[in-house]
Amino acid sequence: MRGRLILSLSTSNYVKNAQQRRQFSSRVRNDAIQTLFRHLELNYGNLSSLIDTGSAAETIVADDGIVHTNHLRRLFEHDATALHVRNFYNAESAKQLGEELIQESLHRGGKNWKVSTSRGLESSDVGTLGEHSPYNVAVARQRESISSSHKDGDSKAVVSPIDEYFEGVQREFQSRRRKGMGYQLWPLDKLRLELDEAWLFGAGLARENKDLRRAFGGGLPRIMRGPTRWKGFIHVDDLGPLDSSRGLFSANIYLTVPDANKHADAGALYIWPLGVRSRLDWYRNAITLSSLSAQDPESQLILRKALGTPNVIRPKPGDLVLLCAQRPHCAVGFSDGVRVSLQSFLQYESDKSMTMTDSILEDFTMDAYALMKESACRLCGRIPNVDADIVLAEDGFSYDRKCMLAYIEMTKVDHEDSIISPVTKESIGITLIAPKPIKCLIKKICVGESSDLCGSQRGDGMSEVEEAAKLSDGDLLARKGYGIYFGCSNFTKNESLGFELLVEAASVGGSAYKLGSMYFAGVHGFRVDFKRAKKWLTLAKDRSGSLGPVEVANIESYLMQLHRE
């Protein structure tokens, strides 16, 4: 019995020490990432210089109610900020349909339209109707379901949220078309037909890449009721540089709008002609740009000051507005009235058919932004600004000092020196650590237009950035390893050297998951080696704090199969 007790205590201490090592690694990682981007923006940031002028800043207006090919081409190639097609749908029919959807929302209720922020999916001022949730919500529910089943060991066969989504899509199509017989074609069907006719390579519903090839939803009704919380929540639907060969766009057909006599811009659409067209420009302004995914008043004030005067679109019932969803935009709030619209997302690639969906399917987000999200304040969701006071709590996560002090004040029990962590939900002390800046020449990152965090070589300055990466988490080193192994990102291909860097990066927490996956599957020139796959996947599992639910689920699946081998 005593031997068992000693073994139990030894195991407990080992686990505790391992957790402390991971927390320390996370602290150094967050310190390096935050310092990197703060220095870049402080010394090289200039968001105002990226505001488009001339034709690229224009809103194209079509008064004939028709979607024209040349207008689409200008919009997709970012030679315009938005396209406003007036009288796209009969105004009286639009109003009638809007009233029917308002009544539907009152009798059947609606779902809150969740927006993607650095804290995950959050509620907004907008509600949605229909037989299914947006696809991004279904994916989030699926990930939660997988994570929960792994924790609980529950393997019961149930209908997955994604299967429910696709079943709901078909019900939604049939339901809307039956109701629409009295007042013309369902507006989203009309949009799909006209895009198919106007675009050179056609347009249609996006479909699964799997065997079933099920169709995604083509859009959903959205209802915004006054009084709204926000005067206008500035955001983008996807963060990343503009690319003339591909992009994400949104289409909105307006059915009812608030009374403009009470406020000229009530229910209007603001869009800023911000044109971030390179990775370097994105990195130089990453701190401010990260506010585009944070729902808090301070971020909104920062953005309004940095972005300047927007283009204003005042749609009327029956109007269609298409805009680049990668440019900052917002629906202006109002104190009274209802705004009803139908929204769809368009994914465009040159020389390919355009696809319509009810939410984002492909992620254009910058790799650096994925790193930044992990170092955001876990309470307010923002990457701290240059002058902000960043602290690390005893749970190993970063916070804005003001946010964390307010949290401690609200939650700490008198005469106790502990609180419940906002992230881990476990008891932690109230000591806050001010991280020290990393010592590397950040300036060297900015020597050329082709420079980025994972890309081209930068002479003798690169060695210090590499050293910072090794000390933090190995991610930057892993990117260089991939670049050299595959011969991309301006690196000369050298599989032997690339492999050595990948192994080194994995050893310090960088690429263990991907390295193990390549050994497991035998892809990209790696021979199948279950022994090495198990080694790296086990290491990745121990350091899974920076991985998403899908990667964690994959690791569990791979290791189960390897155990059977």
C-alpha cells in the first residue's frame, strides 16, 4: 500500500512538473509573439497609407437592376470596394417578403447570428431564420461534440451537427420556394441564376469535397432589430491580404430597412477601402488589424480613428449590395425599426466557377493571425496595443493588465489569494508577471517586400529571429524547415537540411504534429514509419495546448491506430 502511495505521488509530481513546463513554454511563446508584432507596428506600421484611392475605392452603382460582368470583374479584382445594384428585386415584393420573415421570427423565434472573434463564436445584434444554422456554427458544434465524446468516452451513434446542417439545407430550399410562389422567385435563387449568367465561368452552390457531394446552403435571412448594441460593429469576415485571383465576398439583398427620416444612416452600410495587399503590410499593422475580430468598445474606437471616413451605402428594399468581405465594414445600428436582409457569401477564384454558401468555408486568414489569437487577452479578446500593459497570470495565459485586475476585483473572495482562471477554470494565485521583451533585431524582418515570418532569407539578421523562435516555441523555425524542405517561400529546396530543421523544431514544440502525421501517412516524400510517427505524435499530444480540436482529435485517432499496430 505504501509503495502504491509513493508511486501515486511520484506520478502526480511528474504530471504537475510537466504542466509547469508547458505553462513556462506558453509564457515565453506569448512574450515573443506579442513583442514581435508590437515592435513591428510601432516602428513600421502605417495603416492610413494602405487606404485605397481612385477606382479601387469606388462603390459601383448599377441603376438598371442587373448584375453586369464588367462590374463583377472590377469587384473581384479589387478595382472597386463594393457593388450596389438598385432595384435588383421588386421593391413591393421585397417589403412583403420582409414582413413575412418578421412575422416568422415572432412566431417561430430565430437564432442569434454568431460572429467569429478572437474568443471564438460570439453573439451579435443580428438574428437568423431558417431550417439550419450557418455552416460555421455547425462546424463549431461538431468540434465540441468530438471533444466532449473524447473526454467522456461516449461513442454512441448520433446524428452529427454537420449531417443535421445538410439535411436542414434541403428543407430550407423547399420551404422558401413553396412560400415564394405568390411574389416572384426566392431572391437568393434569383441571385444565383444571375451570377451564373453574368460570370464567365458560371456560379453555383458550393459542394462537399467528399463522396456525397452535398450542397451547402446558398444564404439565410438576417434580422436586425432596434435598439442595437452597436452603432456599427466594424469587422471583416476573413482576415488576410487582398488577392486579385481569389477572395471572399458577401452579397446582401435588402427587404426592409429602418426609417431614414429618423436617422439618415440608420441601417446603412459602411465600408472602408482598406487595401492590405501583401503579407509585409499585414504584419506591419497586425496589432490594429487584430481589432477587426474583437467585439469590445475600445477596439471599435481604435478602428474608427485608424480607418478614417468610410464609403456609405444606403440601400432600399429590393437593392443588392456585393462587397469584399476582407475589407472592414459594418451595418449601422439604429434605435428603432427592423432591418431584414438575405445574405450569402461568394468564394471567387479566377478561371473557376464562383460558389455560394451561407458562411465561410475556406480560411484566408494569415498564419501570423492564428498565432496572434493565442496571445490575445483571454478576457477582452484583443491583441494588446503598443502602449498596453501585458501580463501573464499563473495559468500561463496573457491578459491586458486592466482587464485582469478588474476580473480579480470582481471574482476574488475576501481574505483569499486565489481566483478561478477564466481559461482553465481551475484555482490559481493572483500574481501577475510582466514579461520581458525578447532580444532580437525585429527590424531585420522588414528589409524587403518579400519578407515574412516564414519566408525569405534575411542575411545575418535571420539568425537572431531563429534564436528567438527556438526559445519560444519552434514555430518560426518549423516554417523555415518547411520552406527549405519543399523549396517554397523563396528558399532553395534542400530536403536534408529542411528535415533537420523540422526535427529540431518538433523537439522544441514546433512541428511535432505535422511531422508525426507525415510519417504516419507516408506523404511528401516521407516513408511510412509507425515508430517515428508514434514518437512525434506522442510529443504533440503532450504539447497539445496550442492545437485546435480537430488536430487533437486526429492525434488521438492516429495513436489509437498505432497502438493496434
